[in-house]
Amino acid sequence: MADSIRFILNGKLVEVAGLPPTTTLLQYLREQARLTGTKEGCAEGDCGACTVAVGKLVKGKVEFQSMNACILFLPTLDGREVVTVEHLKAATGAPTPVQLAMVKCHGSQCGFCTPGFVMALSTMVNNKKNASDDDIQDAIAGNLCRCTGYRPIVDAARMANETTDRALPSHPKELASIQHNRLMTYDVPGGKYFSPASVEDLAMVLSVYPDATILGGGTDVGLWVTKFHMELPVIVYTGNVEELHKIRDTRVLLEIGAAATYTEAFDALAAFDPSMEDLLKRFSSLHIRNAGTVGGNIANGSPIGDGPPPLIALGAKVVLRSKSGARMVELEDFFIAYKKQDRKPGEFVEKLVIPKRPDNVLFRVYKLSKRFDQDISAVCGAFALTIEDDEIVAARIAFGGMAGTPHRAHKAERALVGRVWNEEAVEKAMAALDDDYQPMTDARASAEYRRTTARNLLKRFYIETTDPSVKTRLYRYAE
Ligand SMILES: Cc1cc2nc3c(=O)[nH]c(=O)nc-3n(C[C@H](O)[C@H](O)[C@H](O)COP(=O)(O)OP(=O)(O)OC[C@H]3O[C@@H](n4cnc5c(N)ncnc54)[C@H](O)[C@@H]3O)c2cc1C
Ligand code: FES
Ligand code: FES
């Protein structure tokens, strides 16, 4: 059976059949729908020129999020609403407050980035009353402008923020008419695409196609197509499996479904520690966090992913499921070698289980990258020490960017256990870190930089947790 893809585009129902499943929304908008207001800059989720608003029906209302059209595969839009820059003035026939503010504040010069900024800010204004400066910066952290400069754009955002006319045009009735809760199959000459609606159907499809590409938010997989021109003959999308979006927060543990996006999981994860919130805010951009999943960040096995170091330090476990049942492995054991994970054909990541942090566990995570926002880590270090009667009784230290997989610093941990958390202990552990890792030099950082900063991050952890006069710097953009 070959379904078509149905979504609401700028207020109208569109039905797509015959295009390969890896066609991006951006390609469709520009080449098929001839909506060329949405631009292509990088085609890898980095510049924001392709920003659109993607809406989902929630309790009869359309909830919009900003996303990068360049790495969204078209079939994932089935049952969604898409608003592009062309549609903004639909409600009144006149430019919106965001568009007017961009003109008044001189927020556009060559104009190439402008539709992306306008869409990012329109989504922000639509979703949030009285957005703060931090909200504004967050909303546009995934949008680059090479000629205007950001001050006039931020001024425009502040001005638009003061209006009461906030809404993106939405079409809940039309959207309701295309909702379904079944396994969707899209089978065309360019490839097969399955979108199950239940964990059972997901397991069933993967038992038939054990080597299929599992697709979460596509913020990695999208680039395999747009940058590496890979062909993906069978794709299985997890985004419509409601159970995989569940977040269960109890007194003793936090469970996060693999298809929960970083935006969905943000608050629950940030609650572990302010440094975790800082990390999450610097995890790519809002547009990427709105699509990218926690499960995808683990399953991709990247040595520089930001999720694994803090989750390993916190003692997280990963639940893997297939048609024949589920098993649970320690997250650190899931990463076997560079790009080799403990996942059998037909298995998928179902959820993560993270123990809650007791009060006697000191914890911090720090990310170092060349750019503050929207950049992958050069080094990411996470530290958890359990202290009883002034003695360190357990230590979990995990780094990303220091080896072919994210993994623990067992020697440094051993140097700490049984000691008092003092200068001598931290010096011993810093020295031991040199034996734990033999980092590489690559485009992000030299081996020496990585070695030095890993030691220094441990020192920073020590200073922040022992000297009450040193305040942990909470994430704040420049005033
Ligand atoms: C511009 C940009 C900036 C980025 N910045 C960061 C950053 O700051 N920090 C960071 O850590 N990452 C970053 N990333 C990488 C990426 O966004 C994250 O790794 C994200 O969490 C991946 O999730 P996804 O759902 O998009 O994965 P996808 O692209 O859908 O999948 C990634 C991999 O996981 C597999 N997979 C997905 N879900 C499952 C599942 N349930 N079971 C088994 N396998 C599965 C896929 O088959 C694929 O191999 C960035 C990416 C881009 C494009
Ligand atoms: S074209 Fe650059 S983010 Fe999409
Ligand atoms: S106005 Fe030219 S890139 Fe922003």
C-alpha cells in the first residue's frame, strides 16, 4: 500500500505522492510549491535561512515550533501544519508586527537571512507573551546574518514583542481532518517509508526491515542525505509513536522516551542542575532542539554528542526493544567503539532511565566549543561525586570529545574515591586524567587543548563545589 503525504501548507491541504521519502521540505517548498521565500543557505541545519513554523494539533489547537526545512524529510510532515513566510500576512492582508519591526529597525540588508529570522521571531511571538531578551536570543540562536548584524534584529524582536497581534495563522479544522493513528506506509520508487503509531508496530516493521534507517528528528540523518548524498532505501520514523515521547518523572528516576525531542525533555533534564540547563541551552539551536531527539543523540554513537557525558555521570541506562522483548544496558556500555553501538538489527532505543540525584551527590557538566551557540562540543565533561561524612564514596566522571566514544575516566575516579574532596584529591585526579584518555587532534581542537581543558574542567568542578564565594555561572547572554 502506498499512502500519500498530507499536510496543511499555508492554510491549504496538500497531498504529495511519488516524491522520494528523502525529499526535504525545503526542496518541496522551493521546487514543487514554488514558495521561494524560504531560502537555502547551508542545507545542514546551521544557518536558519530555511526556518519555517511547523504545527501539531494538541487538544484542538495548533502548537507551532520553529524548524529547519532543509533537513526535514517531507513524509514527517504528514498530519502537520506548515507556515512559511509567504503566509504571514494571511490574517490581515498586511505585514505582521514582526515584519514591520524588521523594516523600522533596519533589521535587513541583503535580505537573504530575513525570512528565516522573521519566521523564527514570529514563532517566538506566537508562542510567548512578553519574551525576555534571553528568549529572543534563544529564538534566533540558530539564525545567521552575515551583513546586518544582530543588534537591529534584536531591536526588531523587542519592538514586535510589544504588540498584541501575535498569532501565526493556524488552521485547526483542516489539520484535524488529516489526523490518523495508524501505521503509515509511503512506498515509492525512491524508497520505502514507514511511520508507526505504536511501539508494537515499530518493533514489527523493524523485524521485517532490521537494517532500516531509524529516523528520529533527522538532525543527523537529514545531513547524511543533503551532505553525503546517501541513499536510504527503507526509513522507519519514530516521531508519531506517542509512547516514545513520554517523560515519566518520579522521586527516584526520570524516564525519557527515545522520540522525545530536546525541547520536550528540556525542563526535566534541566532540573538535574543549573549547569545542565546551561548545557541544554547551548545544545545546538532552538530549531534543532525542536526536532532532534534524546534517543537519536544517544543512538548516533557520536563521540562528541552532548547528551552522553552527563547521562553517563548520572548513571543512566538505555532500554532497547525489539519484537522479541526489551533489555536494559548501562549507557556507558552501549558505546562499544567509534560508531559501534550495542544495538542488534531490529532493535531500537525505547527510552532512557536516569536515577535521580540524591542531595549528597555533587554534579556539574561543562561544554567547551569554539562558538557559544549552535556548535558541537570540542570537549564536554560531566562529574558526579557522592560524599558521605566528608569522604568521596563514589565518583563518576565522563567526557565527550576525548576518545572515539563518550566514556568514563576510571583512573581519575579511582584517584578520588576514599579521599576528602580537597586540593590534593583534585590534583591527583587531574593527573590521572592523562592516563584515562589519549585525545585526537581534529578540526575542533588539538589533542593538547583537549588534555589541558579536561584537567581544567575538573578543577573548575572542584572550585565551584568547594568555594561558596564562587558562584556557578548561570547561562545569561550578554546584557
Ligand atoms: C546544526 C546542528 C547542530 C547540532 N548541535 C548539536 C549539539 O550542540 N550537541 C549535540 O550533541 N548534537 C548536536 N547536533 C546533532 C543532533 O542534533 C543530535 O545528535 C540529535 O539529538 C540527534 O537526534 P535526531 O532525533 O535528530 O536523530 P536522527 O538524525 O533522527 O538519528 C540519529 C541516529 O540515531 C538513530 N536513531 C534515532 N532514533 C533512534 C531510536 N529510537 N533507536 C535507534 N536508533 C535511533 C538513527 O538511525 C541515526 O543513526 C547538531 C546537529 C545539527 C544539524
Ligand atoms: S539552509 Fe541553513 S539551516 Fe537550513
Ligand atoms: S541581511 Fe544579509 S545575511 Fe542577513
